[in-house]
Amino acid sequence: MNVRLYLWQRLTAALLVPLVVVHIAVIFYATRQGMTAADILSRTHGSMVWASYYAVFVAAASIHGAIGVRNVLTEWSPLNDRRAGLFAVAFGLMLVALGLRAVAAVVLS
């Protein structure tokens, strides 16, 4: 495996741990408070803090996932490294696009 990709995947994993913990804590808090989706959206509307937080989350998850998909494809499919890498880049870009669209929907709604 490419050492650079290995390090990127480990870096994004380390970044995702606190991001996921905070995300889950917020979900627990919101559900315990009986907040509806409308309540949550009213609190996140226009918040650059939440937009930035989730943009970093999307970027880290997209990079991490794309590298993982590449690794699975190179180990388990007939694709060579180049084709698996191209597929992984396309997959990562799709994750970024969908993730940022979701962030915009939550923050700009």
C-alpha cells in the first residue's frame, strides 16, 4: 500500500474520532431535550461554526472513505491500482458533493 495514502487514512481516522463523538453527543442532547427537526434547523440556520464543523467532517470522511474503497478494490477486484484509484477519486468527489449539499441544507435552510 502507498505510504502516503496510509498516513492520510490514519490522519483522517484520528480527526474523525472527536468529530463523531461530538456529533453523537449533539444527537443525544437534542433527543433528550425532545427537539424536533425544525428546532434543530432553527438553531443551525446561518451558523458558520456548524457549517465549518460539518464541512471538516465531510472532508475527512470523504478522504477516509475514498482511500478505504481504493484499498478494497485493489485487494478484492480485478481492477489495477490506477483504475481503482480513479474510481476512488470519483467516489470521494461524490461524497464531498453530497456531504456539502447536506451541510448547506442544514445551515442555509
